[in-house]
Amino acid sequence: MISDNFIYLLILIIIVLIAFKMSKKIFKYLLIAALGSYIFIALTGCSKGDLDLAGNMENIQENTLTRVQDIPFVEKSKIDISRSLILGEGKSWSGQLVVNVPDPKPDVFNFYVNNLENFGWKE
């Protein structure tokens, strides 16, 4: 079904062509450009998407923790996704993690000293 805006656009192009006496080749290019623009606008206007990124942050954090398997994490730790960069997954990832840990610093230090050897790291 053709919308009224498209019909008005075609009428405007025909009027412009008559006014400027353009060649058929230019008319053909203008018509193709007008049709392409209309189709592009119609298709992108109908797209549906969930742009609520804040609602998906918990799923992203869980996915991130499963992608990094060679580092122990203190319980209730949260990765700051906006400040972290993870390339790859499993034991062959590289990048930078920013982790917010709720425990006091001495407890976190002792946790990592006690658990890093289990993951193949050395102090």
C-alpha cells in the first residue's frame, strides 16, 4: 500500500521535471533515489528493538563471568562492564577487568593469595 507522502513525492518530482525539462535519464535516477529512500525509511521505521540496555546489564555481567574462567572472583563481586574490555573467552581471553568487590581490601588480598595457584597463577 502506497502512502500519501510517497504519492506527493512523485507528483513533486514530476512537477520539477516539467519545470526544468530534465532528461529521461535524470528522471530515472531521481525516481530510483526516491524509491530507495522511501523503502529505506519504511523498513527502518518498522523495526522493533529493545533499546533498554540497563535492563540487560545483569545478563551481560553473568555472561562476562562465564567468559573469564581463569581468575577466581570473590563472592558478590560485580564487573563494571562500562570500564572493562574483554577479548576472547575461556582461558585464552585478554583485556582489562574492572571488578567492584564488597569485601575489605585485606580479605580480598588474602582470597587471591590463597586461590590464584588453583587457577594456574603464581604470586
